[in-house]
Amino acid sequence: MHRPRWGVALVSVSLVAAAAAVASGGAASAAARGHTAADPAAFASSFEPDDPQPTWTDTVDRDAGGNPRSSGVDGNLVVGMPGSLRSHVIAIAVNTQPNANENGNNLNDGDPATKWLADTPTSWAQYTLDAPATVVKYALTSANDAPERDPRDWTLEGSADGTAWTTVDTRNGVTFDQRFQTRTFDVAAPASFKIYRLNITGHPSGNLTQLADLELADANTTTPPPGDMQSRIGKGPASSPTAKAGVGYSGLKAFQISGRHLAEGRAYSYNKVFDVDLTVTGDTQLSYLVFPEFNR
């Protein structure tokens, strides 16, 4: 996998092999044990529950010396700002989400290509954390279109029980000059809460509000260590101009290969996916359908 330093690569794969023992490349090596009724020497999977399932998940192969066959790749896709609490969000609630593809969960996925859309003049989005935390900064990212829907006025509130709320920050007259623009704000009165709610009270015009991302952060500035490249069953691309979002090609599932390029030069990872127990012949063929999704 070779990506510019600013990017995240998400690749959804449908795999078909005929008498294939191994499929290798810079991003992953994959092979499988399997057959179909029509051809005992063939293997195919769209990763549905009744299809062959990966033997390994997020597993980097190792050489004869036990060293991982990977370099320059970080599997932690969504790093976020220092102290990001994204991974600690255990529940998301919003006052409305009229479009199922533009729901509240998109706020915490770290992907500016997805968004939450609300069809009410005022709206709110609420995060529940796995433990109380003191949020000292937070960030909002503008969505893909319609600047008149950007949040302009809001309050950030904290609560211990979801009933009694304390305002920790208030903003008025905020503007986003670009699409997919992230703006970061310091919390005026930080305190420890388990539940946080963004109350949006105004936008430039109309009765729709949209937001690509809402990120909370505490005072921790420790950089998370790089992780192995991910290779797992996923939902498929988060967005597509010509296909339904969040599904595979021939069903609901897809195989996701994903990671970030950490430095200039070569970056690679050989990930094990399926067990190998098929004979390779001169007629062996491997095919796979790949849909790349690149996120800033």
C-alpha cells in the first residue's frame, strides 16, 4: 500500500479464486481453502455469513526470523487531535436523523465524507463516554455541501446522568470558510462528565443543519503507538457517488484493508487472511474487486 502522508486508505475487497493458493501484494497476502458445488477446486467469498470467513483478522505475516513483514504502515486509521476521546464514545444520540445514511454515528467516525443531517431549526448531538472525562478541547468539521447548514451558534454541555446539564462552552457567529474544514475550540469551563451534548441553536439560513464530525479531547497529549494494518470484514465504503453506502458488492459485507502511510518512501504490509491449502497450476487464476476510499 502506497499513500501520500496526508491520507488514510480504506480498501473494500470481494475475493474470487480458482484453484488459487496465494494472492500477494504490497497491501496484503490472501489465499484460501474452499470449494463450490460447481467446481471443487474453486473458492469465492463475498464475506456473507454463509461464505468462507477469514482465518485471521488484522494479522501481519512474519518471516522465518519471526519479524513482521510490515513497514511504514499504521493501522490506527483515525488518530484525531491530541487527547481524542473518539475511542471512548460508547453511545451516540441525536434529536433527529431523517436520512438513514446521514445519521448521528457519522459524527464520530473520523471521516469527513460522511455527515449527520438534521431537519429541525435547532438540533442536538449527544455522546456518552465509557467513563467521566474532562473535555478541554473539541472540534467541528463542516460537511460536503450547503454552507447555509453549517452550525453557527451552539453550546457544549456536560452531564453525569443525562438529566441535569452544565454548560461548559458557548459559541456564536462561527463560520466555516471551506467544505471539510475542521475548527477546534477551547472549552471555557472544563469539568468532568460522562455525557456531553452539543446544542446547535443557529445556522446561516433554512431549517437544515449538518455536521461531518464532532470530536472531543481531554488534556492527554501522548501520541498513540502505531498498530498493525487492519484486514477484517467490514460494511463496505462509507460513501460512493454511484453505489449505496455501507454495503459490499454482492451482499451486505465486504473485506476491508486499511492503514495510514507513515513516512515518505515505501510502505507495505503482508497480512494473512485465509488458510492456504490449494494447488497452484498453470491455469490458476485469482481475481478480486477493489474499491479504494481515501480520507484526509
